[in-house]
Amino acid sequence: MPARHDIWATPGRGGAAAARVLYQPRHRVRMAALGVAQHLPATSHRSFPNPHLNALVESIAADAGIAATAAAALHVHGTDRWLYALMSGDGNGVVMKVGSATDEGLVREATTLAALRDRQMTLNVPVLRWHGQHDEWFALVTDIVRRNGSDDPDLEDARAAACALAGMNGDFVVHGDLAPWNMIRSPTGIALVDWEKSRFADDPLWDLTHYVVRVGALLQKWQPRGAVHHLVGSDSVGRRYLREIGLDPESAAEHVKRYIRRPTKRTATNSNIRRYELEMAEILGLSPA
């Protein structure tokens, strides 16, 4: 468990299953639920949610009609945000995200999921059960997306998801953090979770470029030159994506350059991601600000 995460779970297989809903390692190691449970604190831990927060979660769960038999909670380090997974005996359940009333990411996620709730689309998104302010906190509740199989989504899955986002009933939707850890292979297809950076904006190739950069820089699946090839090379996923959504494949390089030029807080030259993007920029003949 990375040091940036504080996690707590109820004992046993139910608590372990809830914990795995909240935390899926980028390099996933398939472990038995009991094995996970043995490594999770069951009764006390420095991250144990305070009684007031637990009472708030119980109140929201009651309002949403949720009866849980097991639970896990994860504190996002450096923030006021908590993530809860509440599981019922049949393996179903919900994810509850709780943050300050000014948590823009949670508000944005709730707003996007509410807007997408009645859309006809090929992409699966979590079902929004409840959202709003409660005792100076903001919370949103979504159904847990069931996983189907152990294979992680791949580059072709990312292309298909990006195409679906671009053609969502005439609205161009940017997920904002398209990456393997936010993609779930469900029984009915790929589902996207964690919409905190989403926006409704006409920004072709943004999500797919984000995926390629994150997989290359953080999972070391390919070098920067390989990333550029995936996005702008002949018959690349980037060009096929643009062709599928009705845009000129020859514009791929300009879209990738726009992504690299985006405002970013990662200005430190020792950032793996930023260094990776700078190498891509050099390959593309771009000098980003």
C-alpha cells in the first residue's frame, strides 16, 4: 500500500473486497480476498475515520437506502477527502466520496454523472445514487461497477472509450484522466470511473493522448518515441480515432501538441511525466512553454 494512502477495512473477506474496490494497484497482483484482509488494519489505525464522519456516512447511506454488511475507507493523503466502499451480503454496494463543501473535483464529478445519467451511450459510467451537501461536507454516492475478468483494459479499449466520449449525443465529453486504473472491464463493456477532472469541451485526442502518456511514463509500457508513434504514426490509434469521429487524421500531431502545451502544475523538471512529455515535444519539433 503506497504511503500516500491511509486505508481501513472491516475484518474478513467482505472488508477485503470493499478495500479492493477503493484501491487497485497500477501493477495489479491478483490476491485472494483473505490474503488482502490479513494485511489490512481491522480495528485501529491512524487513518480510522472519526466518529463524526462515520455518522455522516451512515446518515447518507440511510438516505440513499443502502444497507451495508462490510465497508472500507480510504483517506486521500493531503486532502480532506475520504472514499468509502459499502458492501452488502450479495456482493453489491456503493462507493461514497466525501470531501469539503468546496471540493471542486467531487462537485464536477457529480455534475458530469448527473448530466450523463439519461444519455444513450455505448460507454458505461457509474450510476449516480445520491449527491449533495450534508453538514458542511459534499458527498456523492455511485453504484460499484462490477469487474469482469482479470485482464486490464488496453490501448484499443482506450481508443474505443475516447471515441464514445467524443460522440455522446452531440456533446463532446473529456473524461480528463483516462488511464487503466480508471477503466474497468465490466460484464457490459468498458466502464470509466473517477470523473473529477471531466469537462464538456470539444478537445479531440486529449483523452487518448493522456492515456498514452500515463501508460508510457508511469507504467513504462513504451518510450516517448513509441508514444508519439501510437498517436500520430501511420495507422496509429490516434489517427484511427480521429477518422472514426469524423476529423482529419493528418491533424493528430497538432492535437498532441495542444495537449503538451496545456497549463500544468507539473513544472518541476524531475517530474517523470513532464520529462516524458518534453521528450515527446522534442520528437514532434515542439518547444512547450
